[in-house]
Amino acid sequence: MSIRENLSHLKQSFVSKHCLLVAVSKTKPVNAIQEAYDAGIRDFGENKVQEMADKAPQLPDDIRWHMIGHLQRNKVKYIAPFVHLIHGVDSLKLLTQINKEAQKNQRVISCLLQVHIAREETKFGLDMNELKEILLGPDLPKLENIKIEGLMGMATLTDNEEIIRSEFAGLRTLRDDLSKESLPENVSLKELSMGMSGDYLIAQQEGSTMVRIGSAIFGERNYH
């Protein structure tokens, strides 16, 4: 099927009308992204800074670029002028660097805090104590050029749907509980970025507001 057909099929399968589709275009050529854009997609996710910075000037200006991979502090400057949302923020040091580069570009950059919800050791993310330290600590209100829009999580890579569902439900509950706290003005926990090609339906059932889908749109990943 074509990218347009894949997108049509995918959207028909959604169980939530209010869930944003972020098309994960990492490793995909510019012409494939343009094809998805022509089919109506405006939100695209990349996991490598250099790739995003290379692609952005070649594509329409109204694309909203999502940084979905692990972001190193020394690379923030390359995407700070244009990135729409940074999904995987997992430290106060990274937030501070994003704020610094946002200031230079006279922007407020939207971010999600990545929470470690999976059983694998390898995935990045904050534990509950680290998350609360950032959200309720003294430093966040001083970072006037960032906005915390919500939380992001990646479920365990498993065929066991009960594990996946419990991890997504846990993140939603954590978000709901934190929303009751007295949070800084630059925090709004309305977004929950959870769900990918293999588990997006479960994620939507558990309250995801944005899913990150690549292979179901573009076909299998190109490795390079």
C-alpha cells in the first residue's frame, strides 16, 4: 500500500478522535515525508538531531517537528530554532540547556518529561522521585523559555498486552495525580505521549493524547 493508503487505514483504526498522530520519519527520505505531508500529516518525529536539521529546510515550513529520541545537551542548539516539541527530556540539566538555547532564539520550547515505565533497563526516563523533584523543585519556575506540556513513556517490548496496558495506565494515573499538585506556571500536564506502531491502540484506550508511529505508515525502517 502507498503511504496515503497506510495513513487512511491507520486513522480508521484509531479508537480516540483526540489523539494526535506523529509520523515517525526517522531514516525515511524527504520524498516519503512529503508524500505523508501531502496526505495531510503535519507532525513528524525524528530521533537524530542531524537528520532533523538536514530535513527541515527541504520541507514545508508548517511542519511541526517532534524530537522523539534521546537528546544530548550539546546538540540542542541545532534544533532550538524550529523544533515544535521535545518528547524525551529526562534530566534537569537537559531542561536547563533547552531553556538557554530557547532564550537565544527568543522562543519558548515545549517539552515532555520522559518517565521510565518499562521493565527493560535500557530505556531512558525519570523514576517517580526524579520526576517529582523536577516538577515540584525550586529550579523549574526559573526556566522561563520552556513549557512542560506533559509526560512521555515507552512500554516494555513484549507481546503481553496486560504488561503494556498496566504500564500505560500507570503513566496516566501518575499524570492525573501530579496534576492535582501545585505546579509551576510553565507546567501543563495535558499531553501523554505513549504508543507506537505495535501498541498504539492500547495506548489510546489508556488515555494517550499522541502516538508515535513509523513502520505502519512508511513501511519497515531503513537502517543507516
